[in-house]
Amino acid sequence: MSGSELKTFMNGRVAVTVGDITRENVDALVNAANGTLMGGGGVDGAIHRAGGPEIKRECEEIRRTRYPEGLPTGQAVLTTAGKMTAKHVIHTVGPVYSENKDKSALLAACYTNSLGLAAENAVATIAFPAISTGIYGYPREAAAEVASTAIEKFLQADERIREVRLVFFQAADAEVFIRHQRFSF
């Protein structure tokens, strides 16, 4: 799968692609954030760098007024996208993987809560990274199953979101998702 290729599911409402999520032309990007909301590595750092200081200012205000202890795992908040093409960034904190404790409900909540927040804010198109599969260590195969199930369930119940785009940094990650997704087409 190349960066210009799109693989679609659910009658075109879900698309899988390879690329830089900060360059996606969608209404909202989802940030695989850490609880501080202050940026970090991976997707989180890339979004903060591409969007500029306005995102950090809004995150600081969210921390000051709503989540002084940090954004809880599975929850989602919305900010501007700053200098990026998207209008919004939806920040969500994925779970750190554990072999001893099933965290699939928390990972599913990241997708469900992000989609719910998007729908509430008239977002028609949204791009997700592979939440928790980087430094948080969630196995890509298991994450694909959780993500596709949560997305499909949400889209079947809510027509407000026209397209969910899953953007992978590497083609190998997109292929893992395509092989292990659970969309019922």
C-alpha cells in the first residue's frame, strides 16, 4: 500500500491510507496524546509542531480549567488545529498496553469518545492515527480489531460523520490493520 492509495470499508465511510496525518485534508485530526496534553513524541509531537503554539495554549487552558490532573485515558477533548489544514484536533489518551490486564475497553473508548466529540462539533471527516501502538506498546493486530469494531459500531449508530480516515505512517502498519480489521463491509 502506498501513500496515495486508499483502501475503503463500510461503503466508503472508512478509509485506510499511509501518510503524514498532519497533512490530511479533513475537518479534524485525532492526536494520540499523553495525559499532560503538552506534546511529546510521535504523532503528538508532530501535531503540536505542525499546528503551532495555539494548540498548546488551548491545551494549557483545558488542563487549567477541566483536567488539572491530566486528561484521563480514553477521554477526548477538542482544540483548534492551528496552522494545519484541519479545523480541529481531538486529543485522546490511549492506554499503555499490559499483558496482565485487558485494556481493550479503554482503547475502544479513545475511538468512541473522539467520534462522539467530532459528531457533536459538526465534524464530517476525521483522521485517526494508530492509537497506543507506538511507545504505549499495544500490539498492532489487537489494536486493529479494537479500533475497527469501535468505529463500525459508532458509524452504524450515527450518520453525522461522513468519513473516518485511518492514517498510518508506514505501509506495513496499514497492511497489519487491513488484515486484522473487523469491519463487516
